[in-house]
Amino acid sequence: MLSTQLVSELGDARSTLRATAQRCDAAVIVYAGGEVDACNERTWRRLLSEVAIIVTAPGSLVIDVTGLDFMACCAFAALADEADRCRRRGVGLCLVSRHPGVARIVHACGFRDRLPVYPTADAALAAAF
């Protein structure tokens, strides 16, 4: 489901970002691990956009960041941008994280209304957004 270029970037031995995507009925769940920072922001944005176009309304795009050790501000900005594009198409985008810092950053950046945060993928899938 991902382009060869994106798979290559994610599979590069020097890459600090790992990700897999899985379809679950009308939703797609992305499981991200490693780090997202300025060095791989382009790859992160490509990942989000490639997976987002697969989801059709009224589906959901769930980004599970539980496996990320670090998320720079650019990662949150990319998520908010993609959430806006998804919303215009009738697709909901949300985050999954048990780390309280993620929700605090989403709130502090003013993204709370654009990026709901759930503790598990199951909770995100069960939510109507």
C-alpha cells in the first residue's frame, strides 16, 4: 500500500523512523516507531499523505505513535496538516498514545480539536469522529 520510494526511505539502515500500516475495515492504522525530527520530516509527511489517500470517507486514519521515542514539533505540525486535509474529505484522523506528554503537546500547540488522542487503537476505532 506504500510507494516503493517510501518503503525504501523507511527501510534505509540510517533511518530513525519505522512504520507499518494495516487496514482494519474502513480504517487504516499506522504504527510508528523510532523518531520523527527535522531529518526525516519529509518521510513522515510522505507516510501520512500516502496512507491518508487510501482511506475513504467516512473512514478513519489512526496514527499510533506509542512506538515513537521522540516526536519533534514538526511531527505534530505534519499531523495537524494531514488532519485538516482528511477532514475536508470526510475522513477522521486521530492519534494513539499512552504517554501523557503527547496529549499535552497537542493541547499546547493548539491542535486538540484537530488531533484527538486515544490510549489504544481499539479506543480510537470505537470513537465516532
